[in-house]
Amino acid sequence: MKHFKPYLLILLATLTLAACGSGAGPTKDNAKKLKSYDSYAYLPNKDTIKSRKLDNAAIQENIIESINMNLQEEGYVLDKGQPDVLIYVHAMFDENIAGTADPVFTSYSYYKPGHYIGAYYEPYTYENYYTVQRISGSAAAQLPYAERTIVIDFIDRRTNEILWRAHSSEEIGTRRMESDIQENIDEVFKDFP
């Protein structure tokens, strides 16, 4: 048994390291689905930016505009009725926050019909967003995030499974925030399946 301990430790370390990937990369099946899909809409999110130093609406509008431009370049069209892909944005802009984006299996933080949805989401929101009860994603790990970063989930509307979780790797600056958001999202889409 003494001789097996080092091998067991090596095997355990290897498995642990293998499980520590970013989780952003899609599986082959999910990449295939994303390539075959051509429409999208957004799941509205809460006003995630609480800092009064930052303009939540302006930041969210910029994020959505940047994602829309990239999706249109990929050939996607907005379809609020029956989209193939639902987009869920985690804007991590508040100071003194550390942790991860929402868990892979999560109750979606939706608003019930008739409740407030930020004006930046309204023109792009999936009409039946309130029917999305849970989001899952065995291929998408939790992502550690830095201050002022963006995590974007691409979710199959039919299965509520996260097909791809993408995130900006650079912290978005406060001096050139608008252009930094655009650059970060453009960088994220370079890896779009």
C-alpha cells in the first residue's frame, strides 16, 4: 500500500487540475448547436451595479449594444418570441466584490410580468422570460471574476442549458469605460464557436 500513495496523490492532483479550467469553452455538441442557431433575445437581469459612482443604465446599454453588434456579425437576429438562444449578462462592476458568477445550476433571477425591467433590456427581452425557472450547464463552470468584468451566458431556450459561458479577462477601466466595454466584448466574441 505504501507504493500506491504517491501514485494516488499524483492521480488526485491531475484530476483536480483538470477540473480547474475556466469552463468558458463550449463542448463540441454545444458549439454545434450555437452554429446552427440564428436568433437570440435577452433574459432581463437585476440592476447589478449598485455603486452610485457608476451609471448603471449607460453601462448596461453599452454592454447590450456591444453584444448585439457582435451577434449580428455572427449572423444572429433578434427574435423576442421564439429565440434559439437566450443571453444572460452578469455585469460585475461593484467595488469590493469577490466571488464567482452565478452557480451553474441556479434559479434565474427573473422579474414577474408587469414588474420593472430596465429600459436597456426592454427592446431585447424574450417575451416569455418569466417562464424560465432554472438555468443549468454541466459544461459551464463557475468563473472567478475581477471587479468591472462581464460574464455572458448563452442559454438554449428549449432546454435552459448554458451552451457557452464567456467572460472578459481584463478589468474594464473607468476612464475609457465605453470603449473598454466594447473592446472586452469584442475579445470575448473572438472565441465564439
